[in-house]
Amino acid sequence: MTKTPGEVERFKPMTKVVRDAHKAFRQVDAEKAVTEHEIVQKAFSVNRERLKAERLAREAELVKGK
């Protein structure tokens, strides 16, 4: 059935099965987002520590060279 311009589509209430399915998908998506965030945070932290170590090594070379 197609709508004509100006016609309002009737409200179709969600069934319990559909609500439960949406809830399950939201939980899976939330867990996935948290996992992805933790992976990104860990990679960022590792990279920051690597850069810090490189900077400290350069600074130690400068002090040693004087």
C-alpha cells in the first residue's frame, strides 16, 4: 500500500519480540563499542610511552654531549 501526499501512516506498535531483539542488538553494539574504545586507548597509550622513551633518550644524549 502506498501513501498519497498528506496521508498519515498508521501507528504500528512494536511487539515484545521486536523490542527484545532491539535490546539484544543494542547490548551487542555497546559491548563492541567499549571493546573498540579499549583497543584504541591501549594503542594510544603504547604509542605515547614509546614517544616518551624516544624523547628521554634524545634528551639524555644532549646532556651527555655537553
